[in-house]
Amino acid sequence: MDDELIDSASLPLTRKSQLPGTGFFYPDSLDEDRTEARVEAAVDGAEAVVVADTDADGLGCVALLREMYDATLEWASFESDVTDRIERWERDTPSDDDDEADETDEPRSTVALVGAGPYSLDEALENVAEYAPAGIDLYVCDLCPDEYEWIAEELAAAGELAASVSWYDHHQWDEATAAAVREAGVDLVVGESDEECTVDVALRSLDYDFDDQWVDLAAVTRDHDLWQKDDPRSDDLADYAYWVDPEEYVTVVGTFGADLPDVVEEYIELRRVEKRELIEAAVDRAEMKRVGPWTVGVTYGRCSQNEVAEALRKEGADAAVVVKPAGSASIRGSEGFERAHEVAGYVNGGGHPRAAGCKPDIYDDMLDYAHHWSTQGATTKRVILRAFERVAAEVAAADDTDGNPDEDER
């Protein structure tokens, strides 16, 4: 297949917003092989390994740990790459894999980063157990398993290899899952999801005297992760973490904290032109649906879901659903709707009361994905709206039982 067919960077924005990025079209088997090779290289000779979500919150924890172990990489090894990307964007010649690192000469830290997401945590732990040297300190950051059984064998294998296992998070944990993880010998610390980000949790849990730069980084990361929106630097951190290789982000915040260098700010501003256009496209195609006591804004597209959700809230939505071309969806709440994680739980997902994610198990072959793209996620939207209906029915039933209105309706 012609590479240009899957490199959507060259497409008009209206079409690009409706299709997934290049990485989506790589077979899982190829991606798994590449992931194993990356992990094997990253953990070679490591004294500590961090399995972390690759957003600003998870990567901020990696930066904290590298500071504690005196293992932060040199910023100079990444600075020229940023300059090169700026030149490409100024020439209007970016590509979907513009920010993939050159794995052949990527610098290594003795605190290895193993990136993972909510649906790949088991694989990440399995790879650590397979390739990491014995006696490492193992950390898991900003990740929450839906069920302990899903990671039980992999966590046990990694725990046998490691000298210690610590886990820092701020998501909504099931009590039984948290108890099982602790019984497996893990030092698990879970912060309040509406008060702390995971950088906050790690900062107060690690036995190290961090200076004010790290306190500031935690506060700015929290500002975006909890959608407080009081510090303009938090959008810079979130966007930069999303757009670049995780090693670059960890090195930048490990060196400069939340005050990013000028060359990074220049790159972010160039990328934001397209970001704003993708947000506008998603907001323009949104529909408002009434489900029980809530107005739900539903849209589709490759975009920044938090900004889209904020725009839909301003248009009257209590909750927002952003369906992505890759098949997943983000669910965002508000003061009037704090049950996003309950909705996501019905469609193969989870998260926080006001921020959750899911990927309905409805894609059996590429024809299903073709239908998904050509109908702008019609089936996924229906499945998620049915989940809203189930939660609304539960709220109504609870109200009938106790005779008191639910807080979401006050």
C-alpha cells in the first residue's frame, strides 16, 4: 500500500480530522515487536524502571524519579530535533510520524521509561519482567487497572524480578483491586482524583527533598489534569507531552520545569494553528442530545478532547462525548455531570467522575472501521448514548428509592 494513503498529514484538514493517524494502520503484531525491542533497549542496564502513562501527568512522574536518581538526560541531545521540526512546520511539510524519535541513537537513562496506556498495562509489565535486569526498583505511575485479574500474572512476574515495587496514581480505584495490588507486595498510593494529579502523589510519597521547581511542576500539571485552567502554562505542558516523544518531554521538564524554553514555545505555537482548526471542525459537527436529566454534546474527529468538551459546555452541554477515528472515545463531565467513569464502565472503559475514556468492543474487521469513518462514528455514538441512558435509569431508580434528588439534578 502506498505510504501516502495512510499519512494523513498531507490531507486537507476536513479529511484529516476524520481519519486516524499513521500508527493506527500498523498491524498489532508489528507494533508489539517494535514495543518489545524498545523496552529491551530502554531497560538495558537500568537501576529503576517506570511504567507510566505517556501524558503530562505520567511523564512528570518519570521526570521526578530521574531527578531523585540523578538520571536526567541532557537537553542538548534533543534541542536540535526541536529546531528541525520547527523548520519543517514553517515549510508546511510535517508528517504524522514527525515526532517519532530516532531509535538508533536515542540517549538512554538509567531510570528507564516504559510507556503504557489503560489497555496495555499488562503487556508493559510483561515486557519489564522479560527484559529488565534483576534487582531494579519498579514504579507504576498514572495507571489504574479495571480488574486485578487482568494484570495479576504480569505484576507477580515483575515483582519477583524487582527489589521494590511502588505505584502512584489518582484515578478511581475499585477497593478490591487496590487491596489485591497491595497484597502482591506493592506500595500503592492513590490520591484523591478531584484534588491531586499523580505528580502530586509521587512528589509527596518519594523519600527525596525536591526543590521548588518540582512543586511548581506538580501544580501546573494538576491545573490541566484536573481541568482547573488557572495557569496558562498547563496547556503548554499537555500539548507538548502529546506531540513529542516521551523522552523529549521528560528531559525538558526535568531540566526546565514548567517554564519551557523559547524554542519549545515556538514549536508549540506552530502546532497550535492546526490544533485550533481541528477543534473547530469537531465543535461544528457536534450534536446535542437529551438523556435523562442531562444534555450531552456528541461529536467526532481527531482533536483535543478537553478543549472540544469545554466549547460544548459553553453551548449548554452537561457532558461531552468525543468519538475518535481510531475507535476510542473521551467522555467529559462538568459540575452538572460527575458520572463520566460510570458511563465509560459500560463501554469497556473507566476514569474519573468528570473525565473518562473507553473503546466499545464493536470493531470486528476493517469494514466496521470503514463504516466508523464514513459515518463519523455513528455506531460508537449510539453505544455510548445507551450507556448514558443506563446511568440515567440508575439515578432515577435511586431517587425513587430514597426520595431525594441526585446531586447531578440539583
